[in-house]
Amino acid sequence: MLDSKPGSEEPSVTETEAREECPECGSLRHLHDYRRAEVVCSDCGLVIEDRIADQGPDWRGLDSDERLAREHTGPPTTYTIHDKGLSAMIDPRDYDAGGSPLKPQTKAQMSRLRKWDRRARISGSVERNLSWALSELDRVAGQLQLPRNVREAASLLYRKTVENGLTRGRSMESSTASALYISCRQFGIPRTLEEMADVTKYNKKELGKSYRVMARDMGIHLPPVNAMDYVPRFTSLLGLPGRVGTKAGAILREVIDEGMGSGRGPAGIAAAAIYTACVLEDAKRTQKEISEITGVTEVTVRNRYKDIAEYLNLDVDG
DNA sequence: AAGACGAAAGTGGTTGA
DNA sequence: TCAACAACTTTCGTCTT
């Protein structure tokens, strides 16, 4: 019930004939990738539109609880109409409906009313931004299959960031993504920046910069990512049996104890440990498959694998 | 033909003057 | 602030199965 199986394969990509041609190559064949919420040109791969999931009832891949929770939250349309026609204007002039001046007492009252009206409006807009941000946060969290507690933590972090005025000059998307990324790290279920980048409109670099700034500003010290934390998810995404995961964990522990972790990217080491475990356990996955899932290149998988194999051969058992 | 391996050049981030 | 540096990626060619 925690993580839905990655193996459940609904057709998440459909090809359609588009009305507009691709600005890059002019092709009319577009792929709708609902899992990644993108429209991609079939011929040149250009991402024509992202976040299509906002436009329809296409939330998917989540359990019924989440679907329920999400049913009416949503895209900016609700937020744009939120204030419309609901808040009345208070006439700024001190005359009554008939045009006569107000009594001093009434005048003072009206002035107080205006003051509170103004305050309500401002806090209303803060609320609206917040509610938009939180639904964006939920969307990304949903696509990354993150558990509730991480979302809660991320929401809280985001609120605090806003309260401290640290979101000024930054987009809400980058801030919510940063809050999520940081929370994931804190909960020991890290997502790679690649994965974050896949479901937001920012790339690895931008997200990296943005989350660093937020962590620094909020005085959060993030311990380095533990390579071990990647193993369960990667093995499960690769559809590997449990024993391979255990093996990979054992290899990792051994290799990291030996100081191989320093300076190297944790995801790369995790990927290589999994690859090694695959070889040893005879549950072969190609380097390519592993690199695709883990977001590190084949070359890095190879290099780390070489390191690990070297070390393991020096040791007695393998 | 596909996968594994490695060399070479390029990129972004960190470090030390 | 800038240059040097290590890690990683990209690209491409060769070897192996």
C-alpha cells in the first residue's frame, strides 16, 4: 500500500495528430506522455507542452485515497476565479447613498471597515498563492510517488519559507520543488535532481541551485545523500527480486566502509552496486537499463563497477 | 546485432590562492 | 575573483558474445 508497483503498465503514452505543428521540425505527430505529463514531438523529441495533466481528469497511477484527495484540487483555474465577484468594494468616499456627508461616527466606522477589508484582501491573496503552491507541490509529489509524510513536511517547509519572505523573486514552482527535494532528503528517501527535473519545468542545474539557496536560507543542514537510500527504489523500478537488493546493499556497505564513497556521486555508486549485484545474482540488467533508471550514465556505472569489482576481487568472497 | 568496455573532449561545481 | 582540479557526461570507436 505504500508504493504502488512500478510494474503496473498502463498505456501512459499515446500518439495523436496535433493541430499545431512542432516549432522545431514542423511535424504534426505528437506524443502525449501522461506519466511525465508532457506533450512531445514524435519526430524530434521537442517538449511542446508540459503539465498536460492539469487539463483533464488524467490523474493516474495513484491509489484510491490519493485520487479522492485530489479530485477537486487543482489547476490554476480555480484559483483565478477564486476572488471574482466575491469581495465587495467599500466606497472610498465618505458620502452615503443619497450623496450626503456621513456623520463623523459613521465616517470612523467606514474607515475601520476599509482597513479590515484591505487586510482581508491581502491575506486572501497570500492564501490563494499558498493554496496554489500546495496543489503544485501535491502534483509533483504525486508524480514522484512520495508518501504523505514527505508532502506534509514539504508543505510545512514551504510555508515557513514564505513566512520568512524567502520566496520573493523566486518562482513558486522552484520553491515548491526545492521544499520537496529537501524533505525527501531529510526523510532518507531521496529523489535525484533528474527525477525532480522530469516533473517540473526546471532542469537539474536550476533545481540544484534553488534547493541549495533554500536550505542555506532556512538554516537547514542537509547531510550528504546516502547511496544506500537509493537502493530499494532503484531495484524495485528495475523489477529486480529482493535478494538482488539485499546483495546490492551488502556490497554498498562493504565498499563504502572502505572509503569508496568519498567524492563520488552516491547515485553512481548505488547504480554500480546494483549492477554488480545483478551480475553476481544472475539477474542480469544491462548497464543501459540501469543508467536509464538511476539517471547516471552508462560510463559512470561502468567506472564505479570497475572500482567495485577490483575491490571485491582483492577480497576473499564475491 | 547488442552489450560491454574504454579513450578523449567537454561541462559544471568545488577549492585554494 | 579566478584558475586548477576532480568527478561526471557525451560521444564515438573497438571488442566480445
